[in-house]
Amino acid sequence: MVSINVIGSAESVINAQLLAQAPAAPTVAPVQVTVSSTSMIKVSWTAVVDDGFSEITSYSLEMDDGQGGDFKPVVGHLSDFLGLSYTITSNVTKGTLYRF
């Protein structure tokens, strides 16, 4: 292999090559949902054990109002959230779906 720039060229001395592999698919933490009342839902989960050699920087929680729209972020979208539970007290309606 030859490297070339404005100064000239040089023979490369590569003795070994390391090929990167695609990262493993993320693991899903076990999630528990507790409905405390008609206006409060507590979502809790366990910490991910296998981080795939990459630090966990945030968990995120999203919800859907059950009307067929897009999921909307609840926590972990604007700033890192490393808590293991979150209590939702707003926009809780029948048919609400949550995605972790």
C-alpha cells in the first residue's frame, strides 16, 4: 500500500489488519408496569447486565395515546436518564401504550 500527499509518497508498513464488527443487538431490560390509579402508572425495569462493551448512557420511555399516532417521548429524550423507574402522572388515558 502506498500513501501519497503533497510532500510525496511512502510505502505503508501494515503488519496486521483489524476489521470492526457490527455491534450486537441491544438487550431489552425486563420491564414491570404497575397501574396505581386511573391517573398514575409506574414503570420500572432492571439495569441491563450485558452492555455490549459500551456504557449505558440513558434509558428512554415513550408513550402512545392509543389513537394510532406516533410514540412520544416521556423521559430520557432531552437528557440522560439512568433511573430504574419512572411514574407517569400526566396524559394517562385508557389505551395508552408505553415503549421502553
